[in-house]
Amino acid sequence: MSKGLLMIPGPVEISEDVLAAYNGQSIAHYGADWAKMYLRTEQRVCRLLRCDGRSFLMPGSGSLGLETMATTFCTDKKCLVLSNGMFGDRLKSVVATHTGDLEVLYFPLDQPVDVENIEKKIKAERFDVVCAVQVETSTGLLNPIQELARVVKQQGCLFAVDAISSAAIELLDMDGWGIDVVVTASQKGLETPPGLGIVAVRGHLIDHIESKPARSWYTDLRIWCDYYNDWHDWHPFPVTLPTNNVLALARSLDFIEMEGMEQRHRNFLDTSMRVRRAFSALGLEPFVSESACAHGLTALSTRGRFEPAKLIAFLEEHTGIRIAGSFGDLKSHVFRVGHMSRKQCLTFNLAALISSIGLFMQHAGLQPEIDRALAELFAL
């Protein structure tokens, strides 16, 4: 199967140095040396997320991380889930399997969650846990998590955030903002192959986890804490770890730390702005407003002028570039492109993407300004 160029919002194109760390012979997932490596990588993830507690690197996907968050913190609790897209709805579905006391606040697909509305809701009705998505991947929308955290914490609720499409791209400060739990995964902003669901938990919750009976085996952090406490020096987790994934993550963290999260975020801001300007020159605008756009992916509206499925097929057949459609009712008029990794953000990869989409639009009888789009992309 030909891989082509992945310009989708995860899994991302991965740099050769990280692939080299991933592609080596598997090593044992236990023993003193491996335990040190694993725990050091856990703590590096915590530093990235500005978390004083622990992170748990779990074999699986981001959805496995959401399931673990819900098992550990939402079981039989009164929960509020905020949704303005497919992945907010998925978060609701996950939490609903763990509690019958669940409410959902829905917001328009093209608008961030309304913090004032949410504040009124949680003031009027007490919740144990509030759950939200930072970047709604189906629409490329960035929710105001820092402002949301402030009002959630003022009301004494535990706050859990799906950062699967935002960690290592958007700014996150768990301790400073008051986010208790963050869920992410390896294959997006962390720039490693799929295979790790990651749950980060602030330090004040670790004793709380350990004081409660386990509700499941694999997806309850109580079990993971027990192994950490009892087998810390050689096997501080309950299952076989995909060692190559952890090694790749450690290598990717080398580059992320070298860049620095503030500079990295500025670089994503710059790239996403140039990408949007280039698409605007082609006659394509984001599905959400400029102020609400995420910085690791962009969702574009075709405004009915062509079918996203035909664009996707054209690019794959003629250029080897893979982009993504959207979901549900958006599928007929929204497509998505990823700029989440160093390779995806390389200007020549973005130029290939922009010019190829322009060629499809010409083929469809439209009149995109491809030269102007490329000039906008290359503009400093």
C-alpha cells in the first residue's frame, strides 16, 4: 500500500529521527533500566503539560485515555459534558457508560462553548465533574479552555479536558489554569506513531485515586497506581508496554523541549495563519471564525461548490496527498487538513498541498488564484 503524504489531522507525518527511534528492535518492557526510562518519559510529559502529578502512558488510543478518565473519575458522579462537535459527542458517550447522572450542554458546531452560559449552569446546579474538548477535531475549532477552567474551579468541580488534538500544539497549563485531568495521544501534536493513550493527573488527585476501590482492571488508574507503588523499580505499570512507542515519544520530546512550548506555539500560530491566508486566496474559508480556529488543523468549507469526497479522491489518485473529510452533516461541504507536526508544517509540503487543491479546483471549473495562494504561504 502506498503511503503518500499524510496531511490529515492525525496520525501525522513523522520526522526521520523519531521514526529511527521507533523502528528499532523491540526491547523488554521491564527491568530497572526500562522502568527508569518509562518514568522519566512520564515526568517529561507532565512538564510539557505543566502538571505537578503523574502521567500514564497506556497502550491504546486517545479514546482509551478518555475511557480511563471516565472510569477513574466519573463513575457514579454527577457530570456535565460540553459539546460543540463530534468529539464532544464522543466524550458524552464515553462518560455516559459510567454514570447515569449526566447532563450535556450543546453549542453550535461553528462556535466555541459559551463560558458565561456554562458558568450560570454550574452555579445553578452542582456537578462533580465537568468535561470539555480543547480542540474539536471535526471542525478545527479551539475552545477557550483557560477561561472555562477558571469558572469550573470557582465552583469546586473537577475539570477534565480532551486534549487529543491540542497537546504540544496549543498552550496548556494544568497547574496554573486548574485543569485536573488531561487526556491526549501519541499520534498528533506529540508527533509519534499511534499506540499510546496518555492521561495526565494533577498531584492532589493521586491520593484520591489510591483511596478508592478499582472499578475495572485496565482502565482504572487505581490499578496503575498500585503497580507504580508496588513494582516501582522494575515494572511500574500493569501491562506490556509498546516499548518502541515510548522510545519514539521520548525522542520527540527531545525536539519539543529544545524548541520550547511557547516558541512551538508561536510557530503553530504562524503556520496556521499562513495556511488560512493561502486558502483564502484559493477562495476557501475556514468553517469556523478566524478567532476560533485551532492551530494544528484547518477545516475548510466548500460552500457547496464541490464535494469534499471528490477532492480527497483526486488528491490521493493524482498527487499521493491524503487529507480528511468531516463527519455527519458536515461531510457534504467540509474537508480538513492537518499541520500538526514538523513534517506537515514544512513549507514545501504545505505548498504541495495548496497547489494540488488549487489544481483540483481548476479541474472543477473554478478559478483559484494558485500563485497568490503560494505567495501568501511563503510570506513572512
